[in-house]
Amino acid sequence: MDSDASLGSSRASSPEVDDIFLHSRKGGGFSAAVSSSTMSDSPAELSAELRNAMAMAAAAGDKLGAFKAAAAAAAAAAAKKDKKQMSEPELQQLRLKINSRERKRMHDLNIAMDGLREVMPYAHGPSVRKLSKIATLLLARNYILMLTNSLEEMKRLVSEIYGGHHHHAAAAAAAAAAYHPSACGAMAHGPSLSGHPVGHSVHPLLPPTAATLATGISSVRAAPPPPPPPVPPVSHPASHGLLKSPSPASAPLGGAFPHWSGMPCPCSMCQVPSAAHHHVSGASLSRLSADTK
DNA sequence: TAGGCCATCTGGTCCT
DNA sequence: AGGACCAGATGGCCTA
């Protein structure tokens, strides 16, 4: 019936409707979930009619849709009327339905954001706090730019290797690209690589690309400028700037990143940024914000 | 305690 | 008309 029954939340703090009304939220409890709906002019408690409707729906056995059924029914009935003619409970039901939709929409957005985080070359795991949304987006942008640069570089090298056989160059590049995954052996690409999904897309045989995924975002994390200097390739600081540790004493990031001996760290965060590579700086971020307004 | 990040609510606007 | 999308407001949680 109601669409938000289909999706679970990617966050524990994103309860489903049932959770909102039937369980205490962490910290705030019931009031935390409901009180904000009363910030404007709604009464602090649900109306008696509303609660009755919910109770009846719950008694009907539809646990998942207990609230939703009541809300949908009331909303459907209310939809036939003018809003001004709607009673207070009907208006509340409509509001709750709209709120539920909006919550689902935001949950979907968060799920997509989680999916994006999963394929980003940053440390995953319990000891590393997950990227914020803005950091995820900025990191993703820089990562795409880095991969584009890598691809171009690879094409260029293949063209050089094959010299004048220009008509073979494109095919060779394609073949090289296709061959790459298996050639990497244990360093298989893809999300299956624990803790470092696609971070080594910068091939070790290729010169370091211009990418530094974190440079732009560090200015986002660190409120006061100046931006931190590039991270040295060998030593891994406790924080990449982007990544928040659960506690100061938490495991250093180097432990979360698998680093292969005798091989430059494939983590693009550890690579020195190139002046040619444009990354999203704090300034550009603010510009971006301004542009979108 | 201030600031960052987030979830949620809400009203408005646009689209189908 | 209903749903999707958006932005502002608000309050909670967490960290430095």
C-alpha cells in the first residue's frame, strides 16, 4: 500500500513509521520523533481520533501498516474534500502521510549515498567513521576525475608502446583495459577488496596520477583553513581529514587500509596532488552552494 | 560548549 | 490531484 513499507533504513536513526510511533528513539524517545512535527502549530499529542484509527488498524493485525493503513484511509477520505473542509485529524493524517513519503525519499537518498560510499576508495570498517554526505560527494567527484586521468594516461602509454601502429592503438587500449582485472591477480578490482574497494584503480605500473581525492574535502572537514598539506605517501596519519575516528585512541587509518609491501600505496588519498588536477576546494564548494541558490 | 552532521517536519513548487 | 523535489527550520547526537 504505502510505498515506504518496502524499504528499510540504512541508518539506525532512520526509523520506519512503525518505529517512530511504536518504539522509543535513541535518546529522544517518542517525543524526539513526534515533537518536531509539533514545532509549528500542531498539538503536542496525536488527536484521539488519530490514535483510535491507528489502534484499530493495529488491532486488525496489519502490524506493518498499522499506522499507514489508517493514515492512507484518512488521507484518501480527506483527499475528496477541500483542505479547508478537512477536520483536524484528517489534516494530521494527510500531514503524516506526506511526512512518511518524505522520510522514505530521504531514506532512499541515504541508501544511494551508502552505495556510493561502498565503492569509494576510503577505509571501511568499524574503526573508521563513515564519510559525511558532502565528503562522499566531493570524494566521488575527485575519484571520477582521477579515474578519467588514469584512463587517459593508460591510453597514452599504450599508444606510445604501439608506436606508429595507430590503427592498433585503440584496440590495444581496449584490450589492455579488458585485460587489466585478471592481470592484477590478487589485487582484484571491485568492491570485494576488503577495506579498499577500488582504490588501486591507479595501476602500480602507471605513474601516479594527478588525483588526490581528499584534498578538496579536507577543507570541508577542517572548519578553519588553511587546508592541510598533502599526505605523505608512506606515513599514514591518524586521519585523512575526511575520516572521522570514533575516538582519538582509535586505530590509525593505516590499519584500515591494506597496503601492499614494496608497492606504492594505491590509495589515491596518499598521492601528492597535482597542480593540473582541479579538485573541489572549499572555495569552490561555497561557490557551488551559491550557484545552486 | 560550540560546531558539524544528521533526521525529520513543513510548506512551496514543479511535474506527470 | 497526487507525488516528487526542494529548501528552511528545528532539535538531537557527537566530537574537539
